[in-house]
Amino acid sequence: MNNLHDLYQMGRHLPDTETMPVFFFGHGTPMNALELNEFTRQWRQIGANLPKPAAILAISAHWLTQGGTAVTAMEKPQTIHDFGGFPKALFDMQYPALGHAGLVQATIQNISLTKVHEDMEWGLDHGTWSVLTHVFPEADVPVVQLSIDYSQNGAYHIALGKQLAALRRKGVLIVASGNMVHNLRMMSRTAQLDEAFGFDWAWEANDVFKDLIVQREYERLANWQNLGEAVRLAIPTPDHYYPMLYALGLQEANDELSFFNDKAVMGSLTMTSFRLDARV
């Protein structure tokens, strides 16, 4: 086991474990990767108190495919800097986590809703690594990303998330990363990135989502277009909303739900996040 290939091959099997948590992270600006603020402190605290997973399956708002679903299958996923206009230090950041052969195969085997193909080109985008660099700063947990088929509707993504549930009992931490409220065109140009400021419609939409999540109103959340004008403003495009639906699809009857980082920034973006923990 003295080279990368040997380490990767060791990851063919996943252990039987207690049920792992599920997270939906509001990831916000890529600058969170560099900054120590109230949001990233919470991410660090989460990592410090989690049992170390065998692997992580990440569903990020920034990997959208059309007409199919893919899973990263390389030994060493590249760190993707899928943004522009930020400091060089952000582009210099690397998150050198390994892939996990066993998780790739388990993901493919558990999904019957569609054929999942192995992808050797993508890697880890900032929706994944900007959060994980705080949760697991040593990058010592293997990471696999699952793409979002952007041609499908909300109900489909909830159903696909449900098919991943068995992985929670194989030492896999499933992490969905996006934002409940995400309207970049309506951001306040005068607000600071870390200023807790939200437009009235952003808070209204955020509260609608939280209430429906607590009530487990999956069908209404899947059909978010019917939830009123505030929600339509909150979701001009559903790319950052869809990851949350995967996390909801993974919610089981005995899961305890808790919210964190429940704040808005720049008027039109909320960092509201939640976790699901199996009750003992």
C-alpha cells in the first residue's frame, strides 16, 4: 500500500455500520472555503463531532448533467475551480481526497431509477470542496460525487435520493450542497458577504421551505413552482434547490431533523442547512 492505486483498491468494500447522518449544506459563496466565519465555524464543529465515515457521497448544485446521471469514478478526483473573479488564493486551493471504488459500485447498484455511468473527467467542484475543506480539513475521507440530471423534475430527485438510503448503513456520509434561497441577480450590492441580511421575500420563502420540511410535505416541495411568488423569486433556476431534495429523499421515519446556519446573506441567498440523524 505504498502508492495511490493501492490505497484506491483498498476502498473496494464498505463496512456495515450504524446509520450515518445526512446533511444538506447551504454552501453560499466559494469564499467560504478561505474564510473563518459563523458558517464555516459550524462546519468545522460538525466535522469535529462526527464519527469518521468510510466515504462521502456528495451531491452538488454545480454538477448538472442532461438526460442521465453520472458518478465520479477516478482514483484521485481533481479539484475544480468552477468560478471566476475571486482571489488567486481560492484558485490555488486543492482538496486532495481520494475516490472510492466501492462507493462508486454501491451507488450504481442501489440506483434502479436510471442507469448511472462512471465519469472519469469531472472531479470535486466547489459545492463539495468549499464545505468539506472545513468539515474534514485533512481530506482524509474518500469522496465520490453524484451528478444531478437537470432534465428531471423535483419528484424524480426525491425518488433517486431515496434509493441511496442503504448507503447510510455502509459507513457513507451523504452530503447535499446547494442553497434553499439562491437568486444571484437580486443580490444586494451594498451588503457585505457575511452580513445577516435578507429581503422579506427571501425570508418568506425560507420559512415556507422549513415548515414543509418539518411537516415532511415532500410532494409540495417537489412542486416548488406552486408555492407562491416568494418561492419563485427564491428559485429562479432550481440548480441550487435540487440537492436539498436528495437529502429529503433520504429522510427515514426515525430520523431527527435539525436546522443550522439559518441566516441570509446579501439579501437574496440563505445559508439555511439541516441534518438528519437516526434516533437511537
